[in-house]
Amino acid sequence: MAISNLDTHDIFVIVHLAGILSAWLGATLVWQFLATRKQKRQQLIRNFKYLTKSTSSVVTVADLVFETGYSPKECQKFLNKLAIELDADIDYTESGKLYYKFPVTSNLGLKEEEKYKKLVRWTEFCANHNNGIVTAVDLSLKAEVSPKECKKFLDDFIAEVRGEIECTEKGQFLLSTPYS
């Protein structure tokens, strides 16, 4: 069939097939890009967890570069983001080397909104099973979030619901809510 013998219907079909093919190709490329990005993040997290376990939660950009083979720029961007998410301490050694000291790594990859919902659910659970009393330690154990993050969450929660804080003889802070 020669191109000059094509009628409008044939051209319409060819154009639509070409459009479908390019959309499929584009979607495949986007999917591969996102899958590669996800794999890269998962590898960074795996190596990061290994480093924090083997170095008392102290990580440098050079450590992560060595473990992953990624560029220093990628590793520093990753560590800076995690430092904000996990409330890490960032400091310099006496020789001027930048390091990150992370408190807990059990919730890596958990988005803030998911973490917040999880903390709310466990706060309600703890309050319902402990006569309305919630401790940061109990919440930390149930929600698998650092006690420091739980304390901050409970402080914000107290301000929001106008609860009261009590301190036990053991030094635990207890939350009593109006809902108890």
C-alpha cells in the first residue's frame, strides 16, 4: 500500500496507533525512572541503617558514599533530608569533618503524615487502656518512634486538646486528656 493511496481513515488509524505507542513508551520510561529512584532510595536506606548500627548512629557523607557508590552530592542531600526528618544532630569533628548523629532509624521511609496518623492511633489506644494516661515511652514502644519524637508529638497534642502533664516518681511524664 503506497502512502498516496491512504484514505483519511487509514491515516487516522496510523496516527492513533503512533500516539498509543508513544504514550506507552513514555509511561514505560517514567515507570523505569520511578522504579530506579525507589531502588536507589531503598539502597541508601539499607546502607544508612547498616552504618547507624555499626557506628553508634554517627554517619558521615564519606561513609555513605563508600557504602553506596553514589556521588557525595546525592549522599549529602539524602543525609540532610533525613537529618531534618529524624531530628539528627549535625556537627563537626575537631578536624572539621561534618557528621550526623541520628537518634533512631526504625521509621525510615515513613512519611510524616503516616507517622502522625500512627502516633494518633497509638495515643488513643494507650489512653483507652491506661485510664487516659499516655507516656512518651509507652507511645514510643507501641508506635516504634523515638521517645524524643513521641514527647514532641505529645507536647503538641496536649496544646491542641488542652490536656495536663504529670510527672511520676520515676520521672515519666504522663498525659491526661479531657477525653479520659
